[in-house]
Amino acid sequence: MVSRRIKLHGFNNLTKALSFNIYDLCFATSADQRKDYIAYIDEAYNAERLTQILTDVSHIIGANILNIARQDYEPQGASVTMLIAEEPVENAGDAASAAPGPLPESVVGHLDKSHITVHTYPESHPHDGICTFRADIDVATCGVISPLKALNYLIHSFESDIVTVDYRVRGFTRDVRGRKHFIDHKITSIQDYFSRDTKKAYEMIDVNVYQENLFHTKMRLKDFDLDNYLFGINADDLEKRERNRIEKRLRKEMQELFYGRNL
């Protein structure tokens, strides 16, 4: 890792890949409510809406969209893939720093070559009422700019209860003296790129492999209000025992998604 601009021999060949899964949880008490929830999610995050989100990301990172492929699936789910062209980088030092990226109302930064993809997976459990919406997002770049600049915008664009994030720098680039550089910016944690409100809202843990330039962060929403997780019904409409049962079930589901194992 270096702290000053590297004089390169040719193009920066480093590949920087950001991948994360976003989970939104809900509880629907009846089969009809579960069906309505899936229909709601499928409409709220259809291919057209996802295309707009990724278009906003391309504007944030200052890229030109070359091609868009999008598809709504039956019975549910959608996918969008974008190929993006490079633009001149006016201030690479600032764009590659570990400063938090923009929120939805901001547009800053630039990007070299890239592709962005998103896939959605809405589903409901047929017996215990748990409904889960998962979005898988990948942003990959070649060159000096890190895709982490788009992270805060994407987290704010979805209702995120659980988020798992991976960031990896692959390959190498050569300087004018022939020395290989396997990373061109300082980073100790993906958390360095989160905005203050994101850090405040989520509990986070890291699993990093520094010698492999591999960084992993798990996030779990701190606040829990049962009304935010009920679909088609209010918490006050339920008996106390039922509210406690549903809350216990939801919290267990979050724990399992957060730790990636059955508990």
C-alpha cells in the first residue's frame, strides 16, 4: 500500500470488486399476506426500478453506460447488468481515499471501466410466516478508483436489515521501474467507507485477510420495532404471546443470516 501517486508503466491493471448481499425481513401471518408481500416486493424492486438504481450509481461514479440487460422473472425476482465505460479521472487521490461515499442525494467521484449487476430473490416460508427479500449486488472496476464509493448509496437504496459485504483487490500493476503493486490505496476495513449514519445504525464485525487484500464486513441493524417487520397487520392487533413469538422468530432469523449458519 502506498500513500502517494504511483507513476505507472501503462494502464492500471488492478481489479477491485465489491460484492454484497442485502436482506430485508418481514413477517406475514397468513398465506394471502405472504403472497401479497411477494407481489409488493416484486413490484417495488422490479427490473425498471433496479435499472434506475444502477443508473444512479453510474452517475455517482462518473461513468458512461454502454449496455443494459434487464429481466423480470416468473414467478418473482429480477436481474440487471450494466457495462460501463471509463471517463477521465480528475482527482484520483480523493476518489481512491477511504472517505465515505455519497448518500442518495449526492453525486461525486469518477470511475474507470466497470460492470454493475444486481439480482433479487424474494421468498416466503410456507409454514412459519417469515418472508425474506435478498438483493445481490456486484460492482467491479479496473483502474485507480475503488467501487466502495457507491456503497453508501446502495445501502440507502434498499431496506437493509442484514448486509454482508466483500471487497477484494486482484491482479497487479507495474510502476515505471518495473515494481509490481498489488494494491494502490490504503484500507484497513470496509467500515472506513461507511457514512456516519450507517455506522450508527448497524452493528458490524470484520473478517479481513490483509495479506490477500480481502476484506469482509457483516452488518446487522441495531433498532428493532416489530411494526416495521409486520406486513398487513399492526403489533397492537396481536396478543402479547403472539407478538413475543413473532419477535423471537424474527430475531433468530436475523442471527442466522448474520452468522451464516443455522442456530
